[in-house]
Amino acid sequence: MLDGKKKYRVKTGIFESYGEAESALEILKTNKFSGIIKKYNS
């Protein structure tokens, strides 16, 4: 809980390029969700 409220996390997956990740993030943003792009180290 954060500030006494339940919070939820959504992970979308791994993308082949930064551009693909940006496109997915833009879709989230147009639906009033926030997000970040984090580098995946395999």
C-alpha cells in the first residue's frame, strides 16, 4: 500500500527496440496510464 491505498503494477513485456517500447508506452498514455521504459538486461 502507498499512502494507505492499494496500488497495482502492470508489466507489458520485452520489446525488440526502444522505438517499439515507446509506441507501447504511447498507447498506455492515450488511455490515461503512466509508465516508464526500463532497459532489460538478459
